[in-house]
Amino acid sequence: MADKELIGLIHRGVDSWNQWREANPNYPIDLTDAVLAGLNLVGINLNEADLTRADLTGANLENSTFIATRLTHAVLRNANLSRANLIAANLTGAKLQKVNVSGVNFLTAMLRGIDFSHTDLRGHDLRGQDLRDATLVGADLSDQNFTNQDLSRVDFSEANLERVNFENANLLEASFHRAKLKKVNFHNANLRQVVLSEVDLRSALLKDLNFEQVDFSNSNLQGVDFSNSNLMRANLTGCKLGEIKTSGWKIKNIKCDYAYWDQRGVEITRYHSYEFERLYSETMTIDLHYSRRLNSDEITTLPFLIEHLEASHWGCVLRLKSIDDVLGGTRVTIAVDETGGQNPTTFQEQLKEEAHKLQLAQLRLRQDQELRLQLKEALAEIKNTLWPRMLELAADDQHAQVRRFTVLLLDLKDFSRWKNEDLSEKLSLFRGLIKPILHKFHASYPNMEGDSVRVTFQNATAAVACACMIQRVLGSAGFSLRIGMDLGNVKLRYNEVTELMDLEGEVINYAARLEATAKPGQILVTDNVRYYVDSTSGFRFEPVKVALTKAVGDKNAGDIIECFTVHDNGKHFL
């Protein structure tokens, strides 16, 4: 335990303490578990003291000296350590969150397991430091040079690591969750079992690296060069993967439940177990070249060719990988998923030779009119037999589809009062104006019936922006609109009569009730919509209370509900 007399002496003031230390240089300073939080200790001499687990939270330690001081597991949260002398100090496991460390030299201090969360470490030279097991959450480490350093199990979550050099560093089990990694150098670093989730690595050069068991979940990896990198057992679930380079990458046992390949990163592609690996792993392939483009008949016979090859080589598994237009004709690429235990090199040569022979049989269709006619008749019979049933199965599958959308419903005021001679012309103008706006904001499942429109959006911000533009454009053209919007789960069902998708769910009904209660020119949205709109978008939401005209969910007609009317850049759409 700490010496109470020593603590009392410190409370008398730094000058008294320093004078006493000078007069008693050999007195052992035991301040273990001492509580010195919030004290003004500017310039205090704590050399060679034992401050294990001491509480120095918020203390002012500017210009203090801690030469060879033991500060293991001490708490210095929010303390001021500017220009403090920490030569040979032991800070193992100490908590220095949000500490002012300007002018501090950590060169010979022991920092293993230290907590530097949200501390500005710019300008500090941490080369050669033992930072294993350290916590650097939210710290600013920009421009640091960690070449050849052992940083295993360090938590860099949300830290600023722009332009940091990790070349040859050991980053085993380190976490970079949500860290800023612009222009980071990971060349030749040990990245096994690293967490790189929810980070932006767009266009990063990550070729020839070992990412075994790395967690990339929900990260932006668009344009990343993974050439010749090892991603075995890595997690790519939720990643944006557009335009990544994958030549020579290894993805055995990779985990990816879903990913986004489009430029905007919003169109989801889901994968079954091992499907991602099967589709995108570097596999053995054989190419068949055709002197001109393949017609539909020739494409139809490709499965026959592949099945014949599989039957001729027991145990092999083949699939059609791609059909590409190339200079001089068409290239068909067949992937070899399994070689059946045969020598890969020998097997590939045998397969190529036999595939080219079968190609000659396939091209017989080009010269034999009667054979083509027989093929068309056989295919027509198959289509008439199977296609209707396939449509039924697709409809059954779509019945179970539930997706999360922002739903927008609108109708035209006074539509029923339009004169018959004006009706057709006005509706044509209305539809002509609204169609490009819906296209601009990627509206889906549009349904226009008379004077009403129903559409969905995957993005709430886009939905509100679309509603505001509709009000501006159509309002300027003399149309008076009411708009209601809600966000939630929508069930998709295939309508066999209209052959279109029907939407069902309380979200549709709630949006309809808001549209019915809105004033002409007004946009009413639920709290769900307001919550998911980007706070930087410039929209403002004013709470209003309205009475329901019809029941919805657990609300009855006449009940007062709270919703929001939208302001677009300061303009209130009344």
C-alpha cells in the first residue's frame, strides 16, 4: 500500500515534495495504489517511485520526471504529460487515454500493453518500442514508421494510420476495425488473423501478402490488387469488391455470405457455403476458340460437350466459366473444379485435345440445316414442357422474399375533377415528368395506376431526395401532389395475372395512410425514414401530428400519430 505520509507530503505542494526528495535521495517511494487524481503536480520529481496501479486521472504532470519509475497499470486518463521525462519508465499496462504527451520522449520507456486510446501520438518516434498487446483505439499515429516491429495483438481500431509504414512488421491478431488506412504500407507484413473490418482500402496495393484468416467484413475493397495474395479462411462477408484484381490469389475455405460488386456498392449478391470459392478461385481452365460469334444453337450444345468430357474422364468436375467476344471470334472457357485425382498437367493436355475434337462435332451445326432444325424442335418441346413449371417455382420462391425498402406513395389532388378532354394529355405529362426522376434515384418496383404512384428504394436518403424533386418538378408544372413514406420489411409476391411483382406489408399500408392525410404539396414520412436519412444530406424534418383516416396496424381511424414533414435546404413543401 502507499505510504500515507508520502501522499500527505505531495498534497503540501510540489516544491515541498521536491525539496524533501533532494534531502532524502535514497528513501524508497512506495505510492502503490495511491490516489492522486486531479492534482496539480507540475515539475514533480517521481524518479524511481513505485506508482503501480496509482490513479493520476486528470493530473497536471507537465515537466515532471519519471526516470526509472514504475507505472505499471497506473491510470493517467486525461492527464497532462507534456514535456515529462519518462526515461526507462515502466508503463506496462498503464492507461493513458486522451493524454497530452506533447514533447514526451518514449524512447527507452516500456510500453507493452499500454492503453493510448484517443491519444495524439503524431511526431513521436515509436520505432523499436515493444507495443505488443497495446490498445491504440482512436489514436492518431499518422506517418509512424513501424518497420520490422512486433505489433502482435495491438488494437488499432478507429485509429488514424494514414501513411503508416508497417513493412515487415508482425501484426498477428492485430485489429484495424474502422481504422483510417489511406496510403498504408503493409508490404511483407505478417497479417495472419488480423481484423480489417469496416475499413476503406479502395485501390490499395495488397498483392503478394498473407491474409490468412483475416477479417475483412463490411470493408470497401473496390479496386484492391490482391494478386498472388493468400486469403485462405479470410472473411469477405459484406465487402464491396468491384474491380478487384485476383490473379493468382488463394481463397480456399474463404467465408463470404454476401458481397457487393456494383460501383455504388448497394446491389447485394448472396453466396451459399463454398460458392464464392468455387466461383472465384484460380482454377485450371481450357479455352476453345471459334472463328466467329457463337449463335444460340451452338451455345445450347456446350453443355453436351462438357458432359461428354466429364464422362470420358471419371471423377473430373467441369463447368462453363465464360463466353467472351475476342478479336477474330469467340472464346469459351471451361473451368476444371476437380481433376479426379489425375496429374493436373497431364490431365489438362488430355482434356484440351479431346475438347478440340468435340468442338468439331459441335460446329457441324453450322453446315447441317436439318440437324439445326431437329435441335430447335427438341428445344421447343423442352421449353413447352418445363418453362411453365419453372415460372410456377419462381413464383413460389418469390412468395417468401422479404426485403427492407423505403416505400413512397403519391397521388394527384383533384384528379377526379379533371375534364375528360384534358385527362389523357395531363396524365401523359405527369408520367413523362415523373419517369426520369424515378430512374435518376434508382426507384424499384414502380406501380402507376391512374393518378397514383408507388415505388420503393433501397436507400432512405435517395427516397427523400426523389420525393423532394418530384414535388419541385411536378409542382412547377402545375400538379398538386401528396406524398407518404415509410421504411421497413416488404414482402414480394409474383402476380400471375399481371405478371408483375406485388408488394405487401404494413409498411405499404402506413405509407398509404400518411399520403392520405398529407396536405397538397406535402411530404409526410415516418420516424423510421427520418432515422435512416444521412444526417449530412441537408434535409430537415419537422414533427407534426395528424389524425388517421383509416386504421393501420394497431392504430384506429381517428388516432393521432406523430410523423415528420420534410424541408429541403430550407424550403418547406407545404
